[in-house]
Amino acid sequence: TKTVQIIKKSLPSVASIQTFKESGTPGVYNVQAGSASVIHESGYLLTNDHVVSEIIQGNAILYGKPPLPFKTIARMSSEDLAIIKIDTENPLQPLSIGRSNDLMLGEPILTIGNPGGLNHSVSTGIISGINRSTSTGAAFLPWMIQTSAAVSGGNSGGPLINALGEQIGTITSKQLDSENVNFAIAIDRVRKIFPQMLSPELRYGFWVGIKIDMYGKTAKILSVTERSPAQKAGLVAGDIITKIDDSLIKNGFEYLFALIDRSPEEVLEIEYIHEKEKRKLRLILSELELLAPVPEEGMKPGIRFEAFSGKWNKLPDFNSLETVKEGIVNIPTEQAFVSENGEDYGLRFTGFIKIKEEGLYTFKLSSDDGSQLSIGDQLLVDNDGLHGVISTVGLIRLRPGMHPISITFFENSGDQKLDVSYEGPNISTQQIPAEIYFTK
């Protein structure tokens, strides 16, 4: 049958995941199961962040193959997604990546995973809901696909596959008090956040200056930054990259993977199509320009806040409003100021954060209602609008020293929440502690 053919073709592209986590008892570890899908022949796999977070080590088991250790390349806890890497002698067979913008209720799907440690178990079902929302222990997830296919804990991170054999989602959770109500992250959501999650330029400290199309069937350039290495080399919007060094580039995912482990001053041999004409060029990666730290003289602990009164559907221009209260707090939260009715107010926090080590930092804003976070003049996290508690992240590479930070927040009605967390070199995900904040 067609279903059997799709399963047979897809099995080599799915890995069962086995992880080891500390149990709290010395010398005793918890063994947990998960799944992943192959998205690049070089050994890159897509899975859930909750599958690989806080693990001591992990193995990936391809169909009919022995376990192989993996390393985590990139994580985004707010989206419950992660990229892991295994080393193999031969190229892997990636799943075709489909689209989720045209899904229909009742569309047949299947999933392959590792429920209860039963490697490469298959279940079938239909798409039973679109644009659902759910949550894991660490993230609220909108834009989900609901499916009736049987799912258990070990299915997390595995692919949701359509009748064309394409991955249209990543299994992430089930509704525990219901039968056959299971959820997958829509693949178009993966496409949207993938450049930010992988962020090779920020991760490795070089600059190309290209925005690539993540929805198309080719690696088409959408825009080129002024005075960037890409512009200097001669690339323009509309060009289609087809090869970087020895790697064929068929889509935006492969373009981003080709940039992993690159470094400033490295030369890329690029083949591309310009207005239907095949061309070649050499592109020299430049060093990523980083935000310069500010002097520490005169700094004292804390972060300054200003409170405003008003009712908004999105963040207002606080510069045009009258301050109703101001002061200094240890950390920025919704409790810095509470209006008489607990609603209809806004907050602006300004100060500095002290960074100890250069590297890639991920800042996460969790808020109800809207919020934004800026480092220097760069808007890093945009979590604006009327909504319940939603977490949004932004990535930036920072040098050691003091860096200006600004956080804005508004509360319209209902519950209030503002939490600012980060992770970076030798720093696990945590609320930014008070000793990191400073003000003048």
C-alpha cells in the first residue's frame, strides 16, 4: 500500500533517542526516550528541546544501526526545538521537509517514534485540528497541529509525516486527560524560527549579511545587507545559491548548515544562479561586529523603573507619557508597580547587565501582556500585543563588560506576568539574577 511505501522510505530518516539525566541520587541516572528526524545528510537531526535539555549524554539509534552518541548544536526552549548532530561514515537520508500552510482536516498522516523505548514504532491517524495551542513544562506553544495518531512520551521530537512522505510537523506533546488528542509543532513554524535557532553568524562570530528564503524550494536570497561581505562579493536579492565549497545547497536549511563551524577571514567558494545564469564567486567572511561595552564607573546594583498609567493593546510610546512612579528594583518583574485595580499600567526598565564571558547569549521574555527587550540600540526580543503568558527569545553575541538593557511591559487586563531570563557560556537557562543588573 502507499502507506507501507512511505513508512519504508521514511524509516532510515528517523532516529530513536536515548538520554541519561541525573536523578538526584549520586551514581543513579534516569534513562529517557525520545525521537528525532534527519534533516541533513551530514548527521543533523531535529528534535524537541525537552528531549535533550539537562542531559548528561545521549545516543541516537537509526533504523537497523547501532547507537551513536550525539551532541547538541542549538536549542530554543521557547519553541521546544533543538538540533543535534551525530557523526557517521556515510551520508544520511533526510526526510523531505514539507509545508503546513495548506493542511486540511481529515488529511491522513503517520508518525514514527520511540514510545516507551520501542524503537521505530509507527502509528497512523488524521489531522484533527489546526492552529491549536498547548504547553510543555517549559514553553507555551501556539500554532500547533492536532493529530489522532497514537503518541506516547518517547514520540517527542519525531516527525509528523503526510501522504507525500514529507515532514509537516514535529511531535511534542499529548493531552493527558483525553484520548487521541496529540500535538505537533507545525513545520512552517520550524521554517520561520530556524535561522534564529541555528544563528551560525552569531554562534561562530562571523558575518555574511544574507537573509535567505526559508519557505521556498531553493536557497533564494531575500535581501543583502549594505556593506556586508555578501554585497561586496556581488550577491543581490533574487540570486539562488546552489553550492558552497563542496556542499550542494538545495534550500534554506542546507544554506544555514553549510555555515556551521565557519570563522572570520574564511573564504567561501559559492555557485549561484543570477537571472537564470549560473555564476561563481569567492566570498570572504568578515568578523562579526559586536556591541562595545560601556565604562563601569559610577555603577550601582539594581535596575531603574518608570511606571505609567493607561490602557493599551500594544506597547505605547512611553516617551510621550507622564511617569506616575519611578525607582530602583533588584530585578525587572510585573511587581515593580501595581496599579489600584491591578490592571491598565505599563513599565519601562533601564539599566545595564554585566557580562563575564564573550559568547552567544539567549534572552527570553515571558509576559502577559506585551513586552520587549533591547540590548544597546538593538530590539532583541519582541513579545508585544495582547496575550496570555507567552515566551519569546532573542540571540546576541556579547563581549565581557557592561551593556545597556531596556525592558518595556504593559498590562491590560487579567493576569500579570513579566520574567526575564537568559542563558550563555557556562550559564544554564535561568532568571537573570539581581547581581547582574546595574544602574547609574
